[in-house]
Amino acid sequence: MKIYTKTGDSGKTSLFGGQRVSKSNLRIASYGTVDELNSYIGMIRDQQQHADTNKILIAIQHHLFTLGAELATPPEKEKLKNGKDRLQILRIGEEHLRILEQEIDQMDANLPQMTHFVLPGGHIAVSFCHIARTVCRRAERKCTELYEIEAFNPHILQYLNRLSDYLFVLARKLSQDLQATEIKWIPEKY
């Protein structure tokens, strides 16, 4: 597979199925933001997390590639011909949501109850979680905007919403594990 093809030099790229679109297309912005998110999750994983956490982070990265492939495929092209067989791309579904929910519940059970918002930071691994969380929220907003124009698998929006929650709880868990101080945000009074 050649790295550079020069087919994108004019500001166009191809969706799965061959349709050429502008690189500023909302569909491209949606899965591009998911790709950015996936890179930040790699940064979290590179912070030498617990083996179980790394296993989940790798699974999430795989899910994000699946999600990105779904977003890169216009609804009319979801079924591709392969000889006589018709292939359907993998889809994000309930089982992917359940994985995140189980992880959130398991981590949250061992954390002190939240009484205030917390300022992002305290340790580089915690900061990467918060950066990934905010990129995840941006991906969710881009995908919601696309969904309002051209509906797709609604589990994608649910997954991104749940993933941002997971990343927040992971930040809190890492703060606890790394003995980093969580600084509460207390609104200033004027």
C-alpha cells in the first residue's frame, strides 16, 4: 500500500464506496475528529497504565476505527460487493456501550463521591484523559451535526457520549491511583 497517492492534492478525498468529497465535508470532519480522539487515547495508553486499563483502551481504539469506518461510509454504500457475496461493514452496537458502562461503573464504585467539578490536571496521564474527553465531546458535536443532516447508526452518538463519561471517570481513577490532587472548582463570588 503506497503512503502517498496524490489524489488528495486538490482538497478532495474518497469515502468508502469511492465517492469523492471535499476534505472540509462534515462527514470527513466527523471521522477526522474521531481519528484525533483515537490518537489521544493512544497517548493515555502510553502513560504505562494498569494492564486491564490498557486492554480496555486498546479495545476502545479498535471501536473507534470501526466507528470511523462507519462514518466514512455513506448510508447508500454500507453494503459492498465482493464477488457474489455482499459484505456489510461492522457497526457499533449495544455490546460496545455495555463495555464502557461496565468499566465506568466498576471505576466509579471505588471513587469518592463528586461534590464539585474538578479542574483538569494533576498528572500528565490525567491531563491526557481530559484532553481526550474534550476531543470526544467535539467528535460527538460534529457527528450530531452530521446525523441531523444524514441519519446513521444512532449507537455512534451514544458511544461517543458514553466514551466521554468513561474518559472523565478514568481521569478521576488515575488521579486516585497516582495520588494526584483533584482541585475542586469552586465558583468565585464577586
